[in-house]
Amino acid sequence: MSPRKLLFYTHALVGGGAERVWARLASGFAARGDDVTFAVDFEAAESLPMLSNAVSLQVLPRGHLRSTLALARVIRRHKPDVSLSAISVSNLKHVVAAQLVGRGQRAILSYHGFFDSEPELLSRLGYRLTPLLTRLSAATVAVSESLCDDLVGTFHALPWRTHTIHNPAAPEPFPAPLDANTLAARAPLVVAIGRLVPDKDFVTLLRAFARVTHQGARLMILGEGPERSRLQSEAAALGLLPRVEMPGFIEDPGKALGSARCFALTSRHESFSLACVEALAFGLPVVATDCGGPREIVNDSSLGHLAPVGDVEALARAIDACLADPGNPAPRQSRARDFTLAKALDAYDRLIDATITHRRAPR
């Protein structure tokens, strides 16, 4: 059987979770023998190392109109069996481009975040047009059941064309097995990962950590963003500067996770959470806010604790409990294996084949 021609599209290979996922999926299909092209609106380096040399990278012209027209030309020239896009603004442009060349029913859209986490006008417009976009394309993917329910219930996506496929978040190579005694013997370090933006709500994490009573507890926040100054000021006001590190964006957080005793996530909204799965892969107990996707990942008490969004006291108690008794890493590492690249590729594979075979994804 000849290899399928696949086109992946998103705005750029920046350091966000959706962009990393899209690069891994494109590379995974190329490794399975498909002919894969990856189109972006502009060049970026953060997630580029995740894109295989076997994938052809196509940089479109700058500007939304010019890049949309250029994407249409790429689709017409390559005639991919299926084209796939990630994030709201790219979905909107993808549908327009595919319609211009009569290939809308070979287009698969994917949503990776909630509407409230999308600040840009075109991204919000893409959400508002969800009922139309799901009618003009073959299928729509949400990265969690929570996001799928939101797309269907709030934004009126066609339910029979909307599918949940969890992100490939388990790191490769997978971390070595960890035993409970080794984890409990580590320094009481709490690690958090994410862009320093309001929606990640690291202010709440700092306020919760200020109430943690475990002797010698330290906090490391990995990430970069516009809230750095505010967070540093908050840490200083809480008297936390000697116990809080903010080293910035780190391409591979494995070293930090491999030395931590606990992981914390305090987002207001989280459609999935790659970081939660990464933490589980390293055997860490996860303390997370019940903000969407994390409840589907941390679905058993052996994996960690869920707290209400913004509840400083509940988060502090959960972190203290995990530092005092981090528990058994085995079920966490087992759970993380539910989110491997191979499983995500298999799920997308079925959707792609259904789209090719039926011209549109079946109900």
C-alpha cells in the first residue's frame, strides 16, 4: 500500500503544548511511513527539535490573509489525503483554505484549549464559528472529554463529528521505574511547569506554598512569560524568595521532575495538561486544580489530589500531604503509559482512515 499524504498545520513551532503535540504526531506518522508535510505561518525554534527530518517543513508568508491563501495553494499542490490543523485560529484558516480548493471534507480540526484561555481575536472568532467549521470539515478533535463537552454543549459543534483523542504526553524514552523508598528519600521539592501567564495562576500556587508547613520544602516553577515580575514580587511579599526558584523555560524538564517529591498544577482552565502526565511518568504524586483535563488524568487517589480552583488552603494541605507521604510511584507510571505517542497515533490513524474511506468521518 502506498504511503498516505498528510498535511499538518499550525501557526508555528513555538513552545506551547499543542505545538509540541503536533510536531510529535507529524513525526510519528512519518516514522510509520506516511508522506508528511508540516506547514507553519512563521519560523520558531522552541518545538522544532521535536519535528523529524523526515517531515517536510513549509513556512507560509506572514499575515493571516497571505498565509491562508498560501495554505490553500499548498493543499492544492500536494493534494494530501487528509489535512490536520491544531488550535482555534489555525482551524479557522485551515477550513477557509480547504474550502477554497474544494477539500473541506478531507480536513480534520483539533482544539487544544478552552475559549477562556484564548486571548486573540481570531482564536475567539474561530470558537464562535465552531458550528460552521464542524459542518465544513470532516471531523473535529478535542484533547479531553471536558473540552469535547464544552465544544458540543457551549459552542454547538456537531456531536457526531466531534471526537476525543488524548494528547501523546508520556515522555520518550519513558523514565525508569521508581520505588516508594527512593521517592520518599528525596529532598522535599515541589515542581510546577507552565507559561507564566494569568491562566496558569501561579500566584495561587505561591500563596498555597506559603502555607505549606513541611520542613525544608522548596518550590521550582519552570516556564517563562509576561507574569515573571508579578510572581517575583508576590514571592518576595510572601517571604518565599529563599525557597522558590524560577529558572525559566527548560526544554527538557525531566531532570527537575526526576529530583522532585511532588508536582503541582494550579491552573484556572486546563483542557488536558501534558505536564500532569509527565509528572506521573516520573512517579510523582500530582496536586492539581479540578480545572478540566486534569480530572481525566488524575482519576484515582493513588495518583494525587484534586483541589477546587483557587482554593489556597486545600492546595496547601494537599502539597503537605504529598511531601509527608509521596506514596507508591508504580500506579502513576502505569497511568502515564495510557498517554503514549503510539496510542495517540493509533487513534488519529483510525480517524484519518475513516475520513479517507468515507470522505467524511462517520458517526
